[in-house]
Amino acid sequence: MSAAFLKPFFGKDDWSDGHLPRAIRPHRGHPMRTLATVILVVLLAALLGISSAYLIIEREEPLNAATIGPWHAYPKAGTSEADPYSVAIYTRGAVIPLASGEGLALTAREDSAGHLLDPTCIYRIAGQTPSARLWTLTAIDGHGNLVETLPGRVNLASHTLLRNQDGTFEITAARRAHPGNWLPLAAAAKAGDGLRFVLRIYDAPVTTGAALDGVSMPAIERLGCP
């Protein structure tokens, strides 16, 4: 707004900056104050960016999951199409994902009813898996670590599994031995330790998200807790 325009309103000598209303008075900030403001904004932006990235990595669960019931798969893991956050999560946890030509890993953190898995409970894992040359089912804790079990093993393999006549199977996951297919859980586990089931399918056609559409996966049912 020019001084010539304001002159008729304020008089010939009242249009100087000192007599203008505060709302339209030109502001000349101090250089050091301006520099401090810029530095503060940059620091806050950097802090926000680093914090958001840290929270995503801390979740220990990669992005872009394909979901089948309680199971989550990450078909792009181990490929050039993996997003940088998922790569950072795998790197931080020292996890080497299966490449698309090797197979696919599916992880369950909840049962079929939507409840978080508890290592002190007993679960039935029943149904069938996609066709594959070999698959393994492993029990790990909530941070992805292997646990100590009574028999000293933490997994089952498809070639040693007892099956029903229709090809389906039932697996009991529990701390103590059960008849039939038994997947041992941590012998001295506490509820806060967490539990995950990891199903690794090798040499199978289902290695992409699109191929997982309509695939049947085992249900996870909680049978009881102490």
C-alpha cells in the first residue's frame, strides 16, 4: 500500500510509518531474530521427520502387507520394489527376507478372532496351506526371536506332518506335549513376551500379492489359557 494512497486519510504529515495502524505498518525484523526463527523451524522439521521414521521402524512390522485371515505376507520383501521403511525394519532386526524366487513368509500376530497371540495359551492351527514343495511353521516371541522349548525345537515341517484324509491338518501349539502334531511354545514364557507364528512356504507359485487372492490358509483358534 503506497504512501500516496494513504496520504488523504492521514493528512500530509501523518502517513509516515510511525503513524500507520499496526495492522498495515511495515515490519522490519531484526536479522538475528529472523535467522533464529529459520533455524528453529528447520530443527523442528528435522526432529519431526526423524521421530516419525523411528516410530515406523520401531513397529517391527513391514509395510504393504497382503492379509489372509490372521496371516500377513510381504511379497515385495527381498525384492527391488521393497519400500525403504521395510528395508530399514529388516536391516535393524537382522532379518533376511525370502526372495521372490525362493518362497514366501507369512506371519500371524493374532488368532482368527483378532486376539493377540499369548505364549501361555494353547492354540489349534487347522486347515491347509497353498501348494508348495516344502513349508515350515515356527513359533517365535513378540520380538522375532527364537525361544527355548521343552523338546528343544520350535518348528514343524510339512513332510513330517500327520494329515487328514482330505489333506487338511491340525496342529496344537502349546508349551507341553500334545498328541498328534505338536508345535512347542516357550517353556518359561510370560504373557508379555509375545508370540508369533511364521509360516515359510518354499518353492511355491504364491510369491506375489496377486497370487495370494483366494488362497486358503490355516485358521488359528485359541483353545484355552491358564
